[in-house]
Amino acid sequence: MKVGVLALQGDFREHLFALGECGVTGELVKSAEEISKIDALIIPGGESTTISKLAKSFGLFDLITKRIADGMPTYGSCAGMILVAKSILDPASGQETFGGIDMQVRRNAFGRQTESFEVDLEFKGISGAPLRGVFIRAPWVESSAPGVEILASMQVAGVSHPVAVSQGRVLATSFHPELTGDNRVHRYFLEELCKK
Ligand code: GLN
């Protein structure tokens, strides 16, 4: 299976490294030809407006949208979560998403004081020690359709907000497992979604 990491902007090298640690030789992709040949895609953290604008200007936007809709296993972290959401509560002007998960996300949801923080999370389907979540100006899931599985949530002011979800063959996390050296989320994606 060829796993591509979308290399338009953001921390794509860290995802490539995490795949390598899982024994998978990933491939950085940024052309239509490369994206046509992969079997699975990771969309990294970064800036979702920039990634969507670059995808449009390089003529990749509709192709990625179609490949995800056609069932290509896809994992988005942070900005990548925003890009696989069906809609954004507070989009930048003209900001569009590829879609893949029937949810609405709120960008920069954790507010200014806590723009970046780390917290231990329980992740459904990943056993062992809690997962260290690194949140950097992260989104959360504001609402989702019944078919969306909530894998991890965080309590903020007494309200639970999903921060890891999946639907079909698409996975999204608000946080950045590619920055921690703990590759269990990447393994989960490879084993649970890519082999579905
Ligand atoms: N806030 C960023 C966005 O809106 C996401 C930040 C990240 O990927 N670390 O795209």
C-alpha cells in the first residue's frame, strides 16, 4: 500500500518519519500525478487556509476531494482535521474543505490563552498508557452526524468536545501525534482504516 503525505505546507516531514517508524515507507505528494497513484493519504498539521489555497492553485483540490469521497483511507491531524470536515463553523473567507467526515469543526477552538498545550487522552481502540495530545491552535469537533465515531474527547469548562473522530475510512485528530514519537495513532490508521 502506498501512503502519501500531502506536502503543500505544514509538518509533513514529521508524518513521513512517523510512518517510517511504523515500518511504512511513505511518500511526499504534491502533484496530481502523485496523488492519483497513492492508496492512502495523510494531511498534516499546518494552516488549513494555506493548504486549501495551495491545493486549489496547484489544481489538486477537486482530485483530493474526489479520492476521499471514493473511499481512499485518509488521516488529517489538526489543520488536516479541518480539511476533512464537511464544514467549518468559522471559516476564513472563501475557505473550503475536502470533506470526508460528516462533522462541523471550530477552528482555533481552545482560545488564545491555551493556543498550545499538552494533555493526556484516552483514545478508544488504543490501549496502554494514555496518549499525549499536543494541541497547537487546534480545532475541535463542534457537531457530528450519528455515523461519526468519537475516539477521544476533552472536557473544557464542563463540556466534552471530540478531538479524535473517524467515519468510514477517514480519521481526524485535533492534536499532533506526529510530534510526540508515540506512533500509536499512525499504527491505528494503518491497521484499522487502511486495511478496512
Ligand atoms: N489553526 C490552524 C488552522 O486553522 C491549525 C493549526 C495546526 O495545524 N497546528 O489551520
